[in-house]
Amino acid sequence: MRFYSYGVPYPYVGPAPSRPPPSAGYDYAPQRRTPAAESDFEKPLVSLMLERRAELELSPDQVEELERLRHEFEREAIRFEADLRIAEIDLQKLLKEEPVNLHKVEDALREIERLRADQRLARIRAIEQGKALLSAEQREKLANLAGSNPPPAVSEGARY
């Protein structure tokens, strides 16, 4: 869940919450998720592969291709974040109208969720493209380095 000012989950359509005194120990800074924070199985494995290139015994060609994948994903993630922020601003504008046009709000919410799903799919696609560059032995080493097993419902071929 995204959090915006005052630590209130978005969307919040009520009055602005009052702030307790600073001595209360609350942190009101907006909390942002990193692009890879959706799931344990969507970790930034391409970055892990590059950080552990010696342990994975990556070839120079593999390193170059993984760096290219990471660079492309980072550029795409910036675009997704910008589009998402614009969509959130548009939704806020719709929510301020009197009366609120629920059809337009629904369309805006569906667009926001489509953008989130597209970003998540792009992350998974980049991870899978990165894993496809590895040999079977390298994938096994990567699984050990990542230190996490997939949930039982995930097929063996869908592991990170």
C-alpha cells in the first residue's frame, strides 16, 4: 500500500489528519517502495547476479547483457513511476470535484492499477530474461545466493 503525506494510506478522501506533536515519535515522511518491493519472488535478481558475478562465474558477455537488461529496466521503471504519479494526480483532481463522477474515478483507478501491473510484469520479464542468460549451474548457484524458495503453488519453471 502506498503512503503519502501524514503517513495516511492512499487514497484518503477524508479531511487532512491532524499531526500529533513531534515528541510523539511519528515519522510523517512519505514512504516509497522500491521497484522491486512487490514480492519476495520479484527481488532485484539481475542486480544480485551482477553483484555476485565472481561467485556465479559470469562471462564478460553475460555481464554486459545483464547490465544492459538492468539499464533498460531502470529507464522503463522511471517512465512507469512518472506515468503513475500523473495518474494519481489526475485521480486527486477527480476526487475534488463536486459531485464526484464515479465513472471517471473508476477509469482513473483502473488505469493506475494497469500501470502497476505493467510495471510488475516488466520487472518479472527482466528477471526471467536475466535468468535465461545463465547456465543450469549458474541458476543453481543463484538460487542458493538468493536464499529463498518459491511458494509451493509456483511451478518449477517459474522460479526466479
